[in-house]
Amino acid sequence: MKTFLFLCVANSARSQMAEGLALHIWGDAVRAFSAGSEPSGQVNPLAVQALLELNVDISDHTSKSLETIDIDEVDVVITLCADEICPVISGEVMRLHWPIGDPATKDTIEAFREARDETAKRLSSLRL
């Protein structure tokens, strides 16, 4: 079973949606976590709303610091930063970078849907 870690800065939107979508798409075939270099403390309500439209509930998720994750247990790190400086981690791990714009900067449900759909498309194209 592969373990995925989705990273962004605030861990309030993109990485949270990616975690929820990964678990929705792959189910028990993976473990998925998300974290941020500067966690906001909460998940953006529009991220929750965008995923609920696909029957994916992340309303119980919390924004977490990268320091709460045991990197030794992670197989794949996916960074989701576009205009910000992404968190950097050390160690022997596969790294992917998906430059998806932060929907929180636009603060519209449409921006969150776009980020959600792009993330789901990329996740669906990965081979486990």
C-alpha cells in the first residue's frame, strides 16, 4: 500500500482536497495525508463545499503542519503550489509537482471546482 502526502503552504484547500479525492478515488488501496509549511488552522469552507458536490466529505479534516507527518512512512510527495514557494522535504521519496493555483485567492466556488477537477484528473492518471 502506497502512502501519499499532499503539500501546499496553508493546508486549507488544495492539499486537503487532494487528500480527500485520493481516498475517494483509490479507497483502501492507499494511505493519504496532507500538510502545509504554514498551516492556517482550518480547512477552507469552499474546499469542503466543492468536495461535497462529489459526495466526498472533508468537513472533519484539520489543517496540519508538515512537522506532524512521519516522512519515513511516505512513498510519494505531491506539492500543489503554483505561485507560492512550496514546502521542501528531505529523504528518499518520489516527488511530483502539480502547479495548481490557489483557489482561495479568488475565493469563489468556481475556483475551488477548477482546482478540484484538475486534481482529480491528475490523480486518476496516476498508476498505483
